[in-house]
Amino acid sequence: MDWLEQAGRIIEGIGTESFPVALAQSLRQSLAYEFTVIFGYVGHARPLDLYDDFPPDRHVLHVEEYQEGPYLLDPFFLASLGERQPGVWRLREIAPDRFYQGEYYRNYYAQTGLAEEIGFLININRKLNIVISLMRTEKRFSSAEMRNLKKLWPVIDAACRKNWQGLALDETRDSAKMEQRIEYAFNSIGEGVLTPREREVVELTLRGHSADAIGKMLSISPGTVRIHRKNIYSKLRISSQGELFSEFITAILGSSAPAPLS
């Protein structure tokens, strides 16, 4: 089946419940991969599972557990906040410099066993961004496969914007609530003993940035970053980034802002 026929099936499905299925099937005709998931991101709110084809055990890990908090450190989620332009991206292209040594990777992402993940980052409207993730467990996508995927971008982008532009969203309030929960979680970690700068170092460390990268982003020296990390660990009475990740996720899951939004 050539791409024009696949594109026709995608277009035919716009506005129907079969659209995500037609989209995934067409992508699979273009290259081999194992899993598809389409998340909708509205600010910091819990991601919308717009479509996935995971088996049950994979669904729990990639969707249910992801939605509970780890998504806040996902490079594709962060890209949806405007850190990257729409397009086709390899995970490693948008990940921080120490992502594969970071605790988000070690404590969550490594459990997926993926060899590579590629995402179509699409801006639907001013509130909603989606990421269509294509996942492999055995080998990375080749340069030729990436070139072919980028050729499909104009059709995928236009079709998705047309299909999801009218999606009813109740997530704006939820996004504001999650921002409150993140703020409250940071304040609750160590009973609010962290300074604003230390909180910045915590966030960037959890994302997977090295001391050198954090120093450049905050306009301080790498040595100062390391001093901040030492002070953070001392204040929180922990000794590793793994414990820091656990503190953050526990705080997110257990936090509720003291005053609800009106």
C-alpha cells in the first residue's frame, strides 16, 4: 500500500472514532515498530490518553503509572510546554544531557525496555498539544526511517489538527491545580526548607541535566550547582538522586493544595 492510499484512509477517518486506529495502521505501513500511544497535553494537567495499542501490562506502565506523576519529567511532556518546535523528534534529541543517567530514566523509563521512542509533536490549538509516540524494543530507528517519517509530517500534522481541534477540554482547571500541587510538593519536601534556587536545582536535576548544564541554565558555576545539591541532600536527609526522585513522586501523589481553586 503506497502512502497516498494510507493518507486517504487517515483523511477519511477524520472526525470519527476510527481516526487514531487509521493513523496508527498507516504509520505501521510506513515502518515497523511495536507500540503506539497518543497523549494529549493541556498545560501541566494529567495527560489525556487519546489512543494506545499497548497490551494490558504495558498499558499499566506506559499510561496509568505515567499519568500518576512521572510524566512531569518526560522530555516529550516538557516539549509540549513550548520547549521544542512541532515536528518529528527522537527522544534522545530532546532529552537533557544526562537523561540516561538521571533518576527519571533509572526509576521509571528504564522499566519500559524501549530501544527508542520517536514522537510527532503537534500543536492542536493554544490549549492542546499532542504527542504521537512510536516505540521499539529491539533496535533504533534508522536515519532513512527518520527521513521517511519526516516526509509524512505535513499530512500527519494537518490531519491531527483537524481531528482534535474541537476536542472538549475540561483540563485547564486541572492544569492550574497540578501547578499548585507541584508548588505545594516542592514546599512540602523537607518541610519547606529548600530555597527557591535549590528548588530550581532539584527540578533540573530530576529532569536529567548535568551540573554543567544546570550551571549554564542558571548562570552559576558547576561547582555552585554541586554545593546546592550537597545542601539539598543534607536538608532532605537523603544521599542519592534516587531518593530525591522518590521524594518528589511521593510528594506529588500525596500533595493537595491547601486551598482549592475558585
